[in-house]
Amino acid sequence: MISREPPPSRAARVLLVLQCGVALYAIATAFSASWTARWVQDDAYVSFRYADNFVRGAGLVYNPGQRVEGYSNFLWTMLSAVPLALGHDDPLPFMHVAGAVLWWGCYALLLAFSIRLWRRGIWAAPLAIVAVAQHWSFNMWFLSGMETPLVAFLLTLMLFCFSFDPRKHPTSLFFASLAGVLLTMTRADGVIAMAGIAAAGVFLYRWRIVDRRHWRVYLLAPALPVLLLWLPYTLWRIAYYGSFFPNTYYAKVAYLPYYARGWEYLAKYLSVYGLAPFLAFVAAGAAVAVGGMQRRFLVSAAVVLSLLSFYVVRLGGDFMEWRFVVPQTGVLYLAIVTGASLLAMRLAARLRPADGTGRDRTWGWTGGAFVAIWLTWTTTTAMPDYGTSIVPGQELIGSLRRYGDRGGFNWHAVGKLFDDVLPPNVTIATTSAGIIPFFCDRPCLDLHGLTDPEIARAPVPVEQRGRMGHEHWLEDRHQIRARGVDILLQWADPSPYPRALVTPMHEGFETVSVQLPDGRYVDFLILNPSAIDRDALARDPRVVFFGQAPVADKNVFHSVASQFADHEVVDGLDLESPDSERLHSYEEFYPSDRPEMHIYHTKFLRYAPPLQDTMFEDSGRRIYLAARWKVHGVDPSRDLIVVGRHDHTGAALYDIEINGRTTGAVLETRNSAEELWSEVSARVEHKYLAPGTNEIRITRSSPGESDAEWYHFWFLQPPAPPSSVP
């Protein structure tokens, strides 16, 4: 006998409309902000490159002629082939739109889910969506170019279909299974969710499965998608790529458990978003639910989310911001509010058993609404501390997005530039296997092994586990060359100057710099000179080689050289040179509230006119408070001239002490509109000096947050007066 729910009251209907209105407003606001901030994660272009080769007839491969399953998101990869087949050069805009459609689809499912729960007495269910809309990571991953939106949508759809009663809806288990199979074809770990939904089905329907009157609904229907879709797909994968597990399984060392790191990853996520106290509502709600949709939903959600969490812990987490846990956020939040509402209703029934269903639901709404508001508050207030609450080795979206952003690394422009500059017949190698190789259309060796089985299957000792997803890394340049690589694009980090100018050829490897349209430079390394027409490359005005322009000696000063031409240099301190700092007993003093403030830079700059042709690279540091060191070889009968090189990035005053005595001498740096090398000097009277070694201390006396940076100090003395002859 199927129980029927009493019809909701007019007040309950009004409450539903108001809550849905608030939820829709929260969704629309979150979408507007997230769409404006849409971004791309570099790995998305790994799938796009597979799709591009597929459209061009080379097969579903990363490099033509090499069948390696270096992706684990088949359906998303095939979806990205659509814009490429339509003639688009870049599938990202289309995939952003696809992510937006899935965004609204996922929220529509959650809203429909909550309305169904409302009809069964969980009146506060729509408020869970308000909390989900405040979840930064969940929303931002929909517009990343990655497969995460399809994963979140299919996971939600699977649990939504499973929540229907098979006695009223005989196809519900079929569609739940179909969504689960599509989920496994979107991301390989979807098989964990499939196992969870199967376990929940066995637990809830164990007697009906073996009943010959019901086996078609409870056994055959959910088995059909597995037999007709997943099995043929898996057999094709094995036949095409020659392995049951994708290459990503080996590249990311998924076969070795890493529970310590995985638990830290999961615990930190729960801590950042304040979710740990809420998990009890899901478990307790599943325990007290006696039947109906609420029990099907809470039991299946508890089992599926628990198995997925265990998998993430066993795997050791991920280096991308909560990517493996955010797809569950929507159903988790809905389960939390549902469980809290059920607990409040059961409590009301125990305290006032004669009050009736309406009073119980009022209690349920009160408890569920309180938890939903609490959950919204903890999710929203997670943002201020978000930048610091991360797992070591993990990158936040703010860091991940810089590789594709124009104001950041801008790898789209880098890939197009390399495609334009490099000969068409070369093989490249890189650690960033997505954006750059997609646009620089050359055979590519991924140095992290994502698309290379030889690197991916190299053993990783348990005691040498490293950064998540990057534990394989071929770094030896000789081995890379032996793999047939001509050009090494190790890491494209745009620089304001061409590093090739200051990098001579070493062991036959030559550094080359190329200028981007925005004026910055990126570098690559020639591993195989025979594959490169160097003369043709040198004719390109954007290309810079070592020695192409004169580079001055950084160990001498230039802008004040004429002023002190007759002075003797008795000593010099080269900042950021360990040997020089050790020789001079260099010590820096930091503010008490910032004891680890070591800010240093390496820059390639030129001087202001008329020395604009004098340029070089130097390394230095920001002396925020004070520093002291020893100066050797001083003659106490002559004044001491202190010359310091700075980079014109900030204005500041530094008082000079010698041997603990204030001298009245001051070093003053000045700011300028353009970042340039400059040198300033100060004279210390000889009365403060001791013979031989002296201790000097400079202390910043100017207020404010000046960014003055020092690179080199020289210590000069004027020529000794001629000795008098009697």
C-alpha cells in the first residue's frame, strides 16, 4: 500500500513561493558574478587537443599515431569536439556556454528536488539552494572549461532519479543508472558513485530485487545502461588504448593510497567551509527516516557521498582547489537541510505526540530553516580566510586561472606565438600540457606523463610522494632530448626582459627568448640544434639570443662612475649572493609582526638616459627595516663612500651607523614613473672608522609602505694624499 501525503496548506504554498523566490535571486546573483569571472584551467585544453585531433581524423589521441588515454572525461572531450567540428579555432567560449547551461540545469534539478521534498513535508528544502549559491568553489568550477559542471549535473540527476518510488515510476532506477553510467563516462571516478547508488539500492530494495514479480524494475532496468552502454564503451577503450585503466591512473599515482594527505585535504575543505558539524544531520536524518522519498534520498546520498569521500582520501586529494569534492556540494547541502528538518519533526512528534502532522512540519521547517541559515552563513563567511586555508601543494582558483588570464601568464598568447615562431616539424616538451600545446600544434611530450605511458608508469617510491598530480616529472634534459624532443618549453613565465641575453649556451642547450605582443618575453630551450634553422630564427625581430645586445657588468656601478672615477673600491656586498653575504656576515632585521619577511627579486633593467644602453640582470632584496654587515679593508684616515644600487621602485631614507655610532650620513632612494637602475651615495667621515673591518648598519627612517629594493653596495675611499718629503 502506497501512503499518500496530506495536501499542503495555503500558508505552506505561500512559504514555498517565497523561498523559491529567494533561491532564484541567490542563483541569479551568483551566476552574474561567476560568469563575469569565468576562467580556464590549463588541463581543459588537454581534452580539447584530443578533440581537435579527433575532428581532424587523427583519432582520439594527444599526438597523432600515439594511442594513449591521457584524459579521463570522455563525454566532455566529445562535447568539446562540437565547436571544433563547426570550424571554431578555440572551443573554450562554447564550453563556457555549456558550463552555464549545466549551471542552470544543476540548479533547476536542485530546485525541483527541493519542491518534491517540500511536498513531502520538508518545507525548508528550497533554502538549501540559497546556501549552495554562496559556495565560491562550486560555482566557479562550472565556468572553468573543465568537466566538473557535467559531473555535478549528472551526480545530482542520478540521486534525483533514485529518489522516485519505483512502484509509481518503474523507470526511475533505469534513469538513475543511466545518469550514473554517463557520470562514469564523464569522469572515471564516477564508478565510485555508481557503486554507492547500487549499494543503496540493494539496501533499500533487497527483497524486491529477488522477487520474480519485481526483478524487471529493480534488477533488469538498472542493469540495462551498464550492459548496453558502459560495457561496450569499456571494451572499446581497452581495444583502442590497450589498457583497462586510463594513463591518468598511473600518471597521478592513483594505485598508491595516500591517506594522510587525503585526510588533510578533506579535513581542510570541511574546515574552510565550516561543514563538519553539519554532516551529522545527513547521517541522523538517514537513520530516522522511516520511508518515502526522504529515506531514499538521504540513504543514497549518505552512501554515495561517503564512498566518494573515502576515494578522495585514499587518492590523496588533488592540487586544484577542491575539484574532487565540489560536485557533491549541491546534494550534500540539500541532504543537510532535509536531515535537520526530519530530526526536528521527529523531536516534535516525541515531545507533543498529539499535536498532529501540521505542527510537526512547522517544527520541521523551523529546524530546517535554522540549519539552512546557519549553513549559508558559514559558507559565505568562508571567503575572508579562504586565501590561507589551503593544503600544501594545492593551488586556489586565483592561482590556477593566472595561466590563462591575459594579465597573468597568458598561455593562449604564448602558444600562438610559439606556433608562429617555431618550425613546423619540431617536437616540443613541456610541463604545461594544455593551453600551449593546443595552440602550438606540434608533437608534444608531457613531462608529467599525463599523455606519456613511459613517464606515467615509472615507479614512485612511497617515501618520495610529492605534489598532488605532479609526482612524475622527467627533468633530465639529456633524457628529454633522447626522447626525440627538439624544443623544451619547460615553464612559460613571461618576463619583462629576454633572459636569453644573460644565459649563455650550456652543455649544448641554448636559451632563446621571444617577445609577446604585450612586450614581455618567454623563453624556450633548443635541445636539438640540427632541427632548427638558427639564422632564419634570428631574422625574426621578436627572437633574442645570447649576446645579441650588449650586457653590462653588474659587479660595477655605472651612473656614478664618473663622480668617483679616482676613488678606490675597498669592498663590496652583493645582495642575494650567499657567498658575499656570508663573507660580510650580513644580517637583516624584520618587523616583530613579520619575522619571515624576506622579499627578493631578480630583474633585468636599464639605466635612465644617457645610459639607456647600459643594461644587465641583478638580484636584490627589499630592506624593510634595517640590515647590518661588515666592511673589510678600510683605511681610517680617509672618508668612506657608500654607493648603493636600487631599482627606482620606491622612495625611502636610510640612516647609516658605523660601529654602533650614528654618522649623520643618509642613503636616499627615489621613485620614478619607469623602473630603472640607479645608484645613490653617502659619505661617512673618517672619524667614525676603525682600521680594517668595520660594522655598518642602515636603518630605514622614512614612514609608509615604500618598496625600496637594494641590489649591490660598494665601499670606496678617496685616493690617499701624497706623502710629504722633508
